[in-house]
Amino acid sequence: MEGSCSLTVLFEAPFWIGLYERWEQGQYSVCKLTFGAEPKDVEVYAFLLENWRRLAFSPALPAVQGVQRRINPKRMQREIQAQLQNKGVGTKAQQALQLQREEHKLERKQRSRTQREEARQRQFALRQEKKKAKHRGR
């Protein structure tokens, strides 16, 4: 089965972002790219070539991609204008990005919890060491 992808560059205050969506083998995933200033086509292409392997895609969601049909150019312009007015992103992309954010949040919580516990253990060991030293008269 063939896969496809699309890149949408839009302004999400205060930065320009890119949503790189891909569909392959009935799975949908998305990656959010932050550009800063408005990027030119050449800059976007160069960025993708340089950072292709480092892109962090969201977990795959089951997706059904419709058949691509040719859209009337005037209708396409109207749809683009409507999207710019709404400043919205497709709900699938939003769901995938939210899922990715939540996974990163859980990982971060886990890491900080283990670091906090290790710090407590070190402090406890230091206190015990001090107690023993005092008991020995040092």
C-alpha cells in the first residue's frame, strides 16, 4: 500500500509553524515544525532535507484517507481563505499532536520523579553517614 504526506505552513501566533502529516499503511501521524519568521519554500525544503531523520512524529492513529480528487481552483482558494480565517488545524492533526504532548509529559514526570527519589536517597545516605561519624566521635 502506498503512503502519502502533506506539509502545511501556517501562522500560529507568534511563530510560523509547519504541520507535516503522513498517511501510510492505514496509519496517520503528524509532526509539528516551528520556523519562527515566515519561511520561504527553499528554506522549508532545506530544513526537511537536513532534519528528516530527527522529525518526531506523533503516535500513529488509524486513518482512512479519501481518494484525491481534482479541486476547482476557485473552490481551493475559497477553502484556503476559510482556513486562514478560522486559523484552525484539522482535528486529526490536533488529536495526534495532543497525544504526542501527553506522552512527552508522562515521560518528563517519570524522569523528574526518579531524579527526586534519587536526591532523597542521597540526602538520607549523607544524614546516616553524619550520624555514624558523630557516634564515632569525629
